[in-house]
Amino acid sequence: MLEIGGKLLKIWICYFLFVFLSTEFFSSLNLINKYAFWGLYIFGAITVALFVKKKFINFNIKFVLSEYWRWYIVSGFFIILPLFLIALYYPPNNYDSLTYHLTRIEHWVQNGNVDFYPTNSSRQLFMTPLTEYVLLHWRLLTGNDIFANLLQFVSMIFCALLSILIVGEWGGNKLAKLLAFILTITVPMGILQSTSTQTDYVTGFFVLVSIYFNQKKNMYI
């Protein structure tokens, strides 16, 4: 199960790289629009279908529901599921989302690129844009911000997964992994931000994934 989690981490990192490179490329051509991005994703889907062999997606998953797994399920039902519904149902409405996270995306769509533009909120220009690049893709594919909150939510899930993997690399037992998982998904500020378009969980993901892969590398030195 955790091996599959490691593969999902690599896929998620590759998706961020894909988003960054494609956004910068289309921006250089002033092609930040739904037609270019729909064409990109259709081409990408066809490419994956043609070149990904069956053995890479045919996972043999065996679940053993020990007492620890029951706690994962309980915490997921009472914490993760409600947060998912909130993130999906309620539109972004906090101050940061409305003043620069989402507004910069609309400027990019309007301008057709991610170049600097006149604005009275300088945060729209100098704050790191990778999270908003992903939201830009989803905004152009859906035509609205219905999935905008899900990036932070998904990043929270990956942070929880990484906490389990890191504790495992440090020799922690099943109880230690469970405690790491619960502590990660119950951070008070994390609960609030997991249903918004803020960027802290995305940043946390890259910090934790760096620690995890660095730890795995050091194991073989």
C-alpha cells in the first residue's frame, strides 16, 4: 500500500512539473486560453493511453484491516470526508483568495499570458505562482473555480501520506505512523486552509517530499 503511495507522490510531482512547463510555454505564445489547454490535456491523455503499458497500472492491492487501519478509516470518515465536501461545495471566500490567489488567475486568462500587469495589489505579481498555475489549468478546463479548493485538500492528503512514509523511514512502528497521520490532518490551521486556495499545504508538500526522498537516498549511502 505504501509502495503505491510512493508512486502517487512521483506522479503528483510530475504533474506540477508538467503544469509549470506548459504554462510558461503557452504564456510565451500568448495562448493562455481554454482551447489551448483543452488541446494539451486531450493530447496528454491520448499519449498516456498509447504509451503507458498495462503492467504499470495493474496493481495488486491487498488490504489487511488491522486495528490501526480501522483508526485510519474512522479519522478519514469524520475529518477528511467533511473537509472534502466543504472544499467541493463552498466557493473560495477568504481574504487572500479574493485579493490575489484567484484575481491573478483571472488577469492571466484575460491577458493570455502570465506576464506582469498593472495592479494595486503587488502580491499578485511577486508571490510564487506555481499553486495558481495549477488552479489556472483547472479554471480553464472547467470554466469556473469549482475545483479551486481541492488543490490544498489533495496536498493535505499527500502531506498526511508523507508523514506516514517519513516515520516509516525513521523506523517508526504502526502506532507511530498512525499518530503522525492523525497529527497531520488535525493541525487547526491546516484544517482551515485545506478548504481554501491558500498555498501552505502545497508548500508543506514540497518540504515533506524533499525530506522523504532525501531520507531514502541517505539510506543507501
